[in-house]
Amino acid sequence: MTMLLHIDASARYGCSDKISHGSHTRRLTARFVKQWISLHPKTKVLYRDVGQDAPPPVTGKWIQAAFTPEHAREDWMKKALSMSDTLVDEILQADLIVAGVPMYNFGPPAQFKAYIDNIVRVGRTFGFDRNRDGEPYWPLLADSGKRLVILSSRGDYGYQLGNRLGDSNHVEASVRTAFAYIGVTDVYEAAIEYDEFADHRLTDSIRQAERNVDDLVSMLGTHAI
């Protein structure tokens, strides 16, 4: 049975095909999950809405707790890490991660950055040993078979690598880097552009992104775990 972790990070609520000014990324993730379930009805879905219910940001006490061996943690440390533990547990369970991550000022929303900071955890998703030969850091989820789908949106256009604003796109690259650090390197993408233009170019971009989502479901669905 496949475990699918569905994450939405948009500050907008609702999907853009359902309500005025709804979220494009929620629209794409909902489409992906709906079609996936139609192909694999036994899939178990975990849903995490960090856009509407953001994880707490990392603090100095959080860092102290995370780098304290589990057996030595005081009660306040366990409390400080409780949400992080829940989010990490969800990642560990997931075979397929579908994340809706819109572009806000050239990068992911702050809510999603807080999510990343909570799941990149020493001793849980990456290892660290200053006395280790070679690289002192290593991913703990490598060879786990996990796959990540990043579904994004942006107000302008041309953010693909090599295009007019490709160097200004820090969404997919930063998400890929963080997940690769913990060992998730099988990554796929689709995005909507032209949101701020609100004309036929947006309509065309939505249609293309939806076709891309359909293709991803078809491709990944033939190799479901």
C-alpha cells in the first residue's frame, strides 16, 4: 500500500478552480491526489496544510533540544521537538510526497521554510559525526525509494532554468536541495505561471500545468510502491 503525503503551503485557502482568488498550487495538488487515488484506491493519504497551520519556527531552544541525545532530553526539550517529531514521522511513513509550494518573492512561503527546518533533523533525517571519515553529514533517507512532486505557481513568467527569470527562481531548487540533504532525490515538478496577468496566458499555463500533472500521475502511477 502506497502512503502519500499531501502538503499544501499556500496562504490562500481553496482551489482556484473552485473559488475566486483561490490557490493554484492547491488546485494542482488536489488534482494530483484525486487522480492518484482513482488509479490506486488503496493508497493511504496523510494531509498537512502548512499554509493555514504553519509549524513553529526553529528557535535556539529547539536547536539545543535537537542536538541533545534523545535519552538525555528534558521534558521541555521533548515539548520543543514535538511538532518536528510529528512532521518527521509523516515523512518517514510516506512513499510519495506531493507538495504545493507557490513562489513568494522568489522563494518558498515562510510557512514552508518553517516546515523544511522542522524535518531536516539531526539523528532523524540526517546523520552527523564530526569524527567520521570523509563527509561528517549524511542522509538517513537515502535508498528509501521516496519520491517528491513539487507543484508550484508564480505571478510572472519565465522562471524555468535558462529562461528570462530562471536565475531568480529559488523555489524548486531550494526544496530539491533540502530534500536531497535528507536523501530524497527522485523529484518531479510542474508549475503555473502568469497569475498576475490574469488573461489567456494564465489560462493556457493552467491547462499546460494540469496536463503535466496528469502525465506525472500516469508515469509515477505505473511504478507505484
